[in-house]
Amino acid sequence: MYTSVVRLQNVFGFFTTVAFVVAAFIAASDFVAERAPIVRTLKTTSVQVVRGRPHYYSSKKEEYAVINFSLDADLSSLFTWNTKQVFVYVTAEWPAADHSTTNATNEAVIWDSIITSPSADHLANHWSRRHEEAAQERGREDGKLVLKNQRHKYKITHPSGKLATTENVTLRLHYNVQPWVGLLTWNQDVDYGYWKALKNGVSKRFKLPAIKEKKPASAGSR
Amino acid sequence: MLSSLANPRQAAVQLMNFGLILSTAFMMWKGLSVITDSPSPIVVVLSGSMEPAFQRGDLLFLWNRNVVTETSVGEVVVYSVKGKDIPIVHRIVRKFGKGPEAKLLTKGDNNVSDDTELYASGQDYLVRKDIIGSVFAYIPFVGYVTILLSEHPWLKTVMLGLMGLVVVLQRE
């Protein structure tokens, strides 16, 4: 019995099936696209610890690490037809101060950037401060990052409020590939098939210096 | 319609079919919940705070088990704050410590500042149990229907009516 309702149902059902199969193929195509991210340099250029307040109305004093760095990386192989954007971020990592919890770690993002793929450029919001950033960062459209003495984006602190003279701090580069459809993926430490591990993405160990007496108007991560 | 009223057996079968469809959908949702260990394994993006990665109406699939590694910095998580109903999709940007008591701070990629102001008063960090899942897969736009439904409640009535009508009208 072919009423118009049944016909409509069939058309809609067929449409969704085809749409999902095509989407599944596009998502699966990620696994056969080669990924070979290259990091040439990641190093700190200036490291300071300053005292500040979490926000303007707070009376609490905390220590903030101000870390600037240089980065030379080529992430252009992450951009395929299914890449919507790559979120690149640099974290600072350090082990816990008290040795009772030796395996406890601390990790905080000091800088990040959204690199939209050319197919998603119309979605990038150019009204924000990313506009200036885009002008500063040479060649960011194709995933090649050449940052010289890049200013930190976030001053970092610790719940204890103490950061000065922390040892064994490292910077680490990470990325998160956002697809148009399919699985979200991050940088990996080992090779998976066509996807190579991100090597050399860690800086040398360094020590945060003692406090530099200086009062920024508004420290904190805003 | 009238014929189904005249034939009670067929009406009962149609009622059963309708109930079967509803319970299948419900069981699939709950089954997914058990597999992913998340109370809400599929969520629809409601705000633009993660743009351009996620836009309103995009569908996110969540995973809430820590099989290999802990939930860590860089993951996009959905969390809910005590006293607020609407779950938020943001990225973890800081993590202090390890285990279930590790302090986590989140931020939307598209927001200028971190989420401290979104948390409950007096709460500076999230802990693992505030998180209802990490985003692992993405389908664009498909969830926009639910946004339409919640913004225009009369659509719900229309849709339910249409579904009922189709079930009643079609035979087998």
C-alpha cells in the first residue's frame, strides 16, 4: 500500500541512511590520511614569577608564573578535507612540591590558538583579539607556526598560591584536531598507522625563579 | 482511522507498535548510558562558547570512563555545576594533582576568561565527578531539531500529533 505518507517516510529514511553512510566514510577517511607533525624548537625565552591577585577585588596574594616562549612547528599535515580546525596549545607541567604525593602532577595551559582550516575560515570570529594574533602569527593558516618570543596568553598559578623556585618545569606542545564529522583526536606519543607521534614537543626542564617584586594592575588569568 | 476503531484487535496491535518504538528508543538511550558510564551520552551544543569547533545544534558523543588515562588538560568535557541544570561544554585548561580529587579548571575556546565565574559560589575548581563525559565524536547540525523544539514548544505538540497520526494511519 503506497500512500503519500509511506512514500514520504521512505524518502526520508533513505536520505538519512545515505547521509550517515557518507558521513561515516568521511570520518573513516581520517585514518588513511598521513599525519606527520614536526616540531623544530620549543623553548622558553623568559621566565618570571610575580605576585598578584586573582581578580581586582580580591585581597588574596598569589604567585604567578609568566612564561614566554619560542615555537617553530609545522602542523600542516593535520589539515585534510575533514579538518575543521586544529586547536594548538602549550602547557607547563611540573611535579608536586611535597614528596608525599610524588606522582601528582600539575599542568596548565599558558598559550593556545585556534587554527581554522581554509574550509572553516568563514566561521572564525575576526572581531575578537584573535584578529591581531592572526596578523602576528605568520603563516598560521596552513598550520606552520613560527613564534619568536611569543607572549604568554595565560599567567598561571597554583591552588596553594606558591610557585616561585619550582623545579623541573617543562613546556609541552599539544594539538586537538576537530573534524567536520567524526572522531576528535589529540597528539599522540606513539605511531598509530598513518599517524606519526608528535616528537620533540617538550622543552628542556627549567626552574621558576624567585619572586620579582612587581605589582601588575590585574594579574590572574583573564 | 474509522476501520481501526471498528477493529479493536488492529487498534491494540497499533498501540503495541507505538509502545514498542518508544521503549526501544528508551532502552537504546539507557544502554548507551551504561556503556559510556555517562548520564547523558549524547548532548546538543546550546551555546557558542566553543566556536568555531562546536556550533549551536551540533551533536556531541561523550565517554565517561578512564580506561587508559585520566581525564586531562586539553580534553573537551561536559560538566554540570551544582544548582544549575544546564550542562556546559568546555575545555580543561588546568589540572592540579591526580586522581578523583584533582582540581580542574575549564574554559571555552571562544571565551576570553576561564569558567571560575560559572562555577557555584565559593567553588574555584571542578573535580572529576562534576564531569559527565569527554567529547570523543562529533556530528554537525543534526541536533538542531531539539533546539527548535525547546524554543518553540508548540512544535512538540505538532510533532507528537503527527507521529501518532502516522502510527494510527499506517497498517503494519
